Amino acid sequence: MNDFIVVYSTELMRRIRSRPFQIGLLIGIVSIALFTKLPDLLRGAASHTTDVVLAAPAGVLDRAKTLLANDYAIVATTTDTSPPSAAALKARKATAWISIANANGLKVTVYAKDPSKNWGIAGRRLAPLNVALATDVSQARLATLMAVPVDVRALDAHFSSAAQADAAEGIAFTLLIFLYMLILINSQLVMSSVAEEKTSRIAELLVASISPVPLLYGKIAVATTLALLQLAIWVTVGILLGANGMHSGRTIDPGAMLGGGVTVTEIVSFLILFLLGFGQLSMLMAGLGSLVNRTEDLGSVSIPVVMPVVFAFILAIVAIQVPDLPWIVGVSFLPLVSPFVMFARIAVTDVPIWQIVLCVAINVVALWAIAIAAGKLYRVGMLLYGRAPNLKQVWQVIRS
């Protein structure tokens, strides 16, 4: 126990003071800040691309402007419906010129810098006006008749409204990204640290004074502590930047999303599944890293372990959409995969308690088995130089 405490305290201070950790933490903060403000940036860019000039006959212009105002930023209007020049469009700093003619029904012509955009929406918005001009029914009455209200009510569901379901999916996806980044990046840092100590021969001095197993577990504990520290800082930044709350409409502000709407069950399950997933992957990474004689070989060694995590992240995205699909339920119990898939299911649906308990139990057993195997690999691998062992030798070490 004393060896573990010594390793933990020493390694923790060394990692916190290291430049790579500080730079990575800063990059994470900047990334969260950009991600939090991304909806505003995209909204501003989108509004700029819909700056239009509206041209229509005098009796149609004002009514058409009212119908199109929600979809386009109308920077100028005119009753001249003749084709515009590129210079006229540029002079008004617009991206398109929408010209409406009224001869036996409305006809819309769009002169756009980017014809690939969905300009057909203008025709759909002007449909009530087109019918109103051809009939005795008022435009306002037509707009009311064409907007058929749809009331969606939950029946034996996890959420009471579509907006609540959308917010939950956004929260689940954001936390999945955190889970993926923290597990993958920090476990690879553990592997790099182990390989660096071995290739620089520092491992020989460490193993001579401290038992290999406490040394390994101390490194894993430090990596877990730093990952939780990163998570706390990143979430705090997201909460502070999103303190003004969600924006209007169905667009989700990640900052506000991190600050509210997350249940206690989701927080607890996130932390438990993170610890289990990170423990499993980092143990595997450390054990395999101890077998590497050159840091150049880290990539080829880590790929077989990284691929299940990438696969699990993809499955988790699927699980957000269809959490109760039978095969999704099945893979949510697999070690290395379940921390992602099971959390996605918990975030968007009511998962039976027995499934959560069984998932945690399976992953605890898997972590215990991986820890034993990784400890054996680490104990032998850190002092093994020269030719890398083959799979048969690795299996013999694990069985011993």
C-alpha cells in the first residue's frame, strides 16, 4: 500500500506539471468554448447566406414579404421585377434576388449566387398567398387552414414531449463525446508513459525499488484522477459559457445543455461506466505497452485495442436512436463496448434496473480479470528487452 501511495503522489504531481497535460487541458477548454458557441456562429453564418432582395408587384410585395420574412433576411424590396444584374445584387450586399410575377398565379424566379441552396422553400411559403389571390378566401384564413396542428403525446415513454426527447439526445451525444475523448486519449497516454519508461531504461530503476504491480496500478489511478479533473474543468467551462440558457427553437445550446437537464441517474451512470471503461482500456494499454521495445511500435500494438472503442462509439450513436433494439441491448453488456452503449440507452430510455446491475457486474469482473492479466504482462514486459514476444508467449505469461 505504501508503494502505491508513493507512486500515486509522485506520478500525479509529475503529470500535472508536465507541459503536454497542461496544453491538452487548454486545448480541451478552447474546444468546449468553441463547441458551446458553435450554434451562434452557425446561426450568424446561415443568416448571412439568406440576405435577399425581394421584387414583386405593388399589390403583392408587402404580403409576400410577411410570408418570407421567417426564412430570409430581406435587405431590400422593389417593384421592379425585371432580371437584375450581378452588380445590382452586389450593391445591395445580398446573396439572392427573389422576383415574383403575378400573371395567372404567382411565379417565383430566384437569381442566386449559390443556386444549389434549397430556394424551393420560397414557393411553399408563398402558397397561401397564391391561393388567396385566386379565391375569395383571405390569406390569413388560408394560412390557418394550411397549418394543421399536430399534438404529439407520449404513451408509456421516457419523455413527455418531443422537445424533451431532443434535449436528452443532445445531452447523451455530448456526454458520449466526453466519454470517448477521456477514455481514448488518457488510456493512450498511459500506454505512451509505460513505453517511454521502458525504452529509456527508467523502468529498471523503478522496478528495482518498487513492486511492478503497485507501480502499474498507481499509474492507472493517476490517469483516472487526471481524466476526472479534465472532465470537471470542461463541464464547468460549458456551464459557465452556457449560463444564459438554451436558445429559442429546437436548437440545443451545448453549454446550457451541460448546465441543466441531466438527471442524477445519468451522472452516476456516466461516472461508473467511465471508471469501468477507462480502467479496462488503460490496463490493456499499459500491459501491451510494456511489451514494446520501440515507441514507433505503439501504433500497431494499440490498434487492436482502440478499434473496439471506436466501434463502441458508433454503436452508441445508433443506440441513441434505437435503444431497445434487441442486438443493441445485447452488446450493451459487452466489456469495452457497454460503457458507451449502456450509457446511451440510460440517457434516452428507461433501462430496467436488472440490466444496469448486470452490466456493471460483468464489467467489474472483466476489469478484475484484465487487471490480473495486465499486471502479469507488466511485471514481465518491463524487464523484457530485445525481440518482442509473440502471441503464444504472451498467452503463457497471462496463464502463469
